[in-house]
Amino acid sequence: MTGNSEGRVVLVTGASSGFGRETAALLAERGWRVYGTSRRPSGCEESRFDLLELDVTSERSVTDCVGELLEREGRVDALVNNAGVVMGGALEETSDDEALALLQVNLLGPARVARAVLPAMRSAGRGRIVNVGSLASMVGLPFQAWYSASKAGLALFSEGLRQEVRAQGVWVSLVEPGDFATEISDHRLSVDKRLDVYAAARERAVAVMAADERSGPAPVVVARMVARALSDRRPRHCYRVGREVPWLTAAMALLPARFTEAAVRRLYRVDG
Ligand SMILES: NC(=O)c1ccc[n+]([C@@H]2O[C@H](COP(=O)([O-])OP(=O)(O)OC[C@H]3O[C@@H](n4cnc5c(N)ncnc54)[C@H](OP(=O)(O)O)[C@@H]3O)[C@@H](O)[C@H]2O)c1
């Protein structure tokens, strides 16, 4: 998908706040016909793009949302799988159900929406899918191990899917942001169980994460990167974006893993 985006149809999941809202608005400004989504579209005041109801954890909701889009437009040129959540807790504090709730949104959700749009993209012989991952896929974050796992899973999922569908004219890219100032910390999923042994380290780590997110750059930077992934003549497999990219990429390439892990533990004040 190259050149003029005028009139092209894009579905952006999770467009009620953060990256999704900025991305949907930017793409609309650039001439795309944009359908953003929210689980509660009636609660959103949005005039820059259309909003459809979507809960990515529900197959029925995904089918209905994509069905409505195709009924209105008859085509879908691009999908931005952006909806996602974070969760803060130690493994021992997190139940299987809580972990599955996170994976449902961050990993199975993007797969479900991709599966729903692929038939239309295949019959058109072209399409773009951009999955919004995270730099947390590069290093396992303490007290966000399930989040890191969901985003590392999404990275490999994107790679596998790309190879399945490129012969059909569909290209899959991954955009991996660092910390940005969105509402994600306010939407953090909670875990019920709390163990005293982890309390101090967890509170310090989660406080650093929330502060880094709140003081991060504006989400429009990520919106521009998503727009680039959608319009690059030769799209990359992965676009990393954020203040952390230079040092993290260098550390991963040059340092033994134990040094990088020690830096992560220091950063999140895990050891005090
Ligand atoms: N902010 C960061 O620093 C950062 C860094 C790296 C990666 N990311 C990733 O970027 C993506 C967007 O995050 P954000 O920071 O923009 O967070 P955000 O401001 O909290 O926005 C999250 C969006 O996801 C939607 N959502 C949540 N659960 C959903 C579900 N079950 N079904 C459908 N939509 C759902 C929300 O919509 P409704 O509640 O209206 O349904 C909301 O629009 C996520 O995948 C996140 O993991 C964020």
C-alpha cells in the first residue's frame, strides 16, 4: 500500500484514548476513512473519526464490528491492532484467570481482529496490518512479566503471520513503543492477591513504570510511526520508537544479558 491514502479504509482498535485516539485522528487528517473502536463508543466524544463498538476479547464483538465496517465501506485496507492493557503484580500474586484476561486483550485480541479482516484483504489482494507491541518485549519487566510475555508473543506472532499472508498481498508490521504519556497507567489491570514479600519491590517498580509513562513523550509520536508503517513503500518488519530505543538496542546488542538485567532492576528499583 503506497502513495495516496485518500479514501483508504482503516480500522484502529482502542481509539478512545492514548495511541489509538492519536493514530485515528492523524490518519483521518491524512485522508484515510477511519473507524476507531471502543468498548463504550457512546461514552466517547469524538468528531474526527467514526467509532464502532468492539471488545477484542469477544469473538462475537469482533465479528459484529468488522461486519459493520464491511457493510458500510465494502472494504478494509488496513488494521491497526492497538487495544491493549498493562497489569502490575508478581507471578505468585497473579492467578491464571488474571493472566488470561491480559493475554485475551494483548495477544488473542489482535489475532481475532486480524482473522476477521483477512478474508476481505485477501480477496482485494492487498492490505496492511500494524500490531502495536512494546519495547517490553525485548526485556522481561519485573512485576510486569505477563505483560512482557504478551508483547513478546505478539512480536513473534506478527513475524509468523507476515510470512503466511505476504503471498496474498497483505503486509504485517510491528510498532514497538517505549514509555509514552497515555492513560495506560490509569487503566492498569489489578491483581487480587497481595503478598507481603513482594509488596515493597512491587510498589517501587510499578511507581517507576507509572511515572515513566506519565512523563513520557506525547503519543502523537507513536501515531506518526504507525502512519509511516501504513504508508512506507517498503514497510519494515518492526518500528521501534521512544526515548529508550538507542540505549536499549545498544545494550541488547553489546552487553551480556546479566548486565542488561541488572540495569533493568536498578531502573525499577527492584532491590531497593
Ligand atoms: N503508553 C505506553 O507507554 C505504551 C508503551 C508501549 C506499548 N503500549 C501499547 O500501546 C497500546 C495502546 O496503549 P495506550 O498507552 O494508548 O493505552 P490507553 O490510553 O489505556 O488506551 C488503551 C485502549 O485500549 C482499549 N481497550 C482496552 N481493553 C480493550 C478490550 N478488551 N477490547 C477493545 N479495546 C480495549 C481502550 O478502549 P475502551 O476502554 O474504550 O474499550 C483504549 O482505547 C497498548 O497495546 C499498549 O500495550 C503502550
